[in-house]
Amino acid sequence: MSPDFSHAAFTMDDFTRVVVTDKQIGARLDELAVKIRADYAGKDLLLVGVLKGAVMVMADLARRLPPYVQMDWMAVSSYGSGTRSSGVVRILKDLDADLTGRHVLIVEDIIDTGVTLSWLLGNLRSRGAESVEVAALLRKPDAIQVDIDVKYIGFDIPNEFVVGYGLDWAEKYRTLPFVAILKPSVYAEG
Ligand code: 5GP
Ligand code: MG
Ligand code: MG
């Protein structure tokens, strides 16, 4: 597919191909939102977004949910500016909310090895939440190292480094409306 982004100040030259278009993301989030609304009907739901990658999916998912749903944010670090997992998770910014008795839905951009999410699940579950579940836009089934029960998943994608729709390479490309595979030559240069 070749979406028309002629209005945007970038070219498609940095990408091998588009993996998920903005249209596909919107349609999938519509479906996931229907499930989430049904599953949490009558419940007090707190969405926990993981900065910065989950900003786009959080914004688009949250706008499909009822207005009493709340958002909070955490920043953790498991990757440097490169493309490899360090396996080390650090809290850079903690939640503002007290999770005691809350229904928590972690909103994630991507599950790669699953190391970050597995750590995060353990951490949030230890804070007295009533429930902690996960919604992730993307998952790389061939990269998973830790078995995690993910309740809501957008798309399974190939085991390649992707950027866009919140996902960065060296803080760039987060603003792309779609998810694409970055040309290896781009990060080989940096
Ligand atoms: P995991 O712990 O599951 O290996 O991945 C943790 C984090 O690494 C993700 O939340 C995401 O921020 C980053 N990450 C994993 N795979 C990719 C990828 O293909 N592209 C980008 N830009 N970031 C990724
Ligand atoms: Mg993330
Ligand atoms: Mg990153």
C-alpha cells in the first residue's frame, strides 16, 4: 500500500515498507475499543500509558472509550537509543495514581522480547490493583522471550525493527501516522 502523505515534510525513502497503515490502525482500534468497552462496562478503568512510544495508541484508543476512563503515564527504560534490548528496566517517571482497587489497562506500543512488559506487570500488580491487563498495538511473535498474557493485541508483525506511530529510532519517526520498517542503512549511518 502507498498512502498519500504528500502533505507531510518527509519522503518514504527511509523505509523498506509500510507494515501497518493509519487506516488499518484506526479500524483495529475501533474493534479493540468495542471489546474494552464491553469488558469494563460499569467499571472504573485506568489506562496506563508507557511513554513515549504509547502516546499515539493511547490518544487514539482513549478517544474511543467513555469519558470517565482515566489516563496515567509511566516512563521506563529498557532500550538505549539503538535497536537492541538491554534487559534492564528502570522507572524514569512513576504513576501519579494510586492503583489500590483500580482496574488497570496497560497501553503499550509494542511487545518485542516482552521483558519490559513482564517487569511492568509484576510491578503494577504488586500495588494492590483489582486487575491489571495489557493492550498492545503491535507484537513480534518471533521475538518473544517471556510468556505474557496480552488481552488486547492490535497486530502481529514480522521480527524487524519498525518505527512510526509513537515508535522511534533515536527519537525520530515517532510522528509518522503509520508503522514502517526502517531501512537498515538509516541506522547503520547513525
Ligand atoms: P521489549 O522489552 O518487549 O523487548 O521491548 C521494549 C520496548 O522496546 C518497546 O516498548 C519499544 O519501546 C522498544 N521496541 C521494541 N521493538 C521495537 C521496534 O521494532 N521498534 C522500535 N522503535 N522500538 C522497539
Ligand atoms: Mg513501549
Ligand atoms: Mg525507543
